[in-house]
Amino acid sequence: MILPTFLICGAHKAGTTALYKFLDQHPEVLMSDPKETDFFGTHYDGGWEWFASHFQGYDGEDAVGEASSMTMALEEAPRRIAERLPDVKLIFLLRSPIERAYSHYYYHLYTGKAATSASFEEVVRDPNSAFRREIIRLGRYDRQIPRFGEHFRRDQMKIVLQE
């Protein structure tokens, strides 16, 4: 069973798609098909065989990767990853939380995932907005990355800041 040697864990709207596409072009890297399996969240009940089915193109590549932008924000992800992939390398792409939130807001408007007539400023100032809570929660890197530090060595984790 082929499983990843590295995971691009997020953050959401911080460049995971671009990094996935760049790495997918490298002849010694196999990336999952599709990019976001969301295995450590929504599809975890599918089992490890299901996850491994996304790496069927393996032909001896040096590195095997997967990129799901929400992995970093999932509370259960570090434990789930560590149970089966204790030596995996983890890549965290971070973007200014404010710029990330703004991009998240416009992405959801553009794709129709959020139907609102409220401006970005109105959404983030509304304490009753579930959309606001989600936007802010995904930018709380200070709560997300330490959970991974409880299960993985520092030399397994790479933080890349988007500038």
C-alpha cells in the first residue's frame, strides 16, 4: 500500500493548490489524485485502503504527497496522521490571517458557497455570524500548529510563509 511521505496541511486560501501543482510537475514526486482527498476529516471512515487508492499512479517516485487545505484546522488530524504515518513530513503554508480571511470571504462569494449581501467588514464584525466564526477559526494558526507539535518532531514540520 502506497501512502504519502509528505502532506501539505494548509492553511486554507494560502497557496496549497499552487504548491500541489508545482510539485505534481516534478518527475520524482507523485501527488494524490485528486488534490484534496480530505482523508483526515470527512473521508477518514473510508479507511487507509481508500486513502491509498489516490496514489495508484506510483511508479517508484522518491516522494509521495497529498494536499488538503483543511487538514491543519482539523482537531483530530494530528493524531490520525501520527497513528499510521509517524515519519511523514508536514508542510504548513501560512498567509497573513487578515489576507487569508479576505480571500476566504471572496472565494465563498464567488463560488456561491456563501450567500450574503454583507460586506467583508460587516461579516467579520457580526458576532452572530457562523461565516465569521469559520473565517476567524481557520486563521488561528496559534491553535492549529501546536496540536501537530504534540505528535511530530520539529524537523518533520516545515512552515512556509506566503509573502
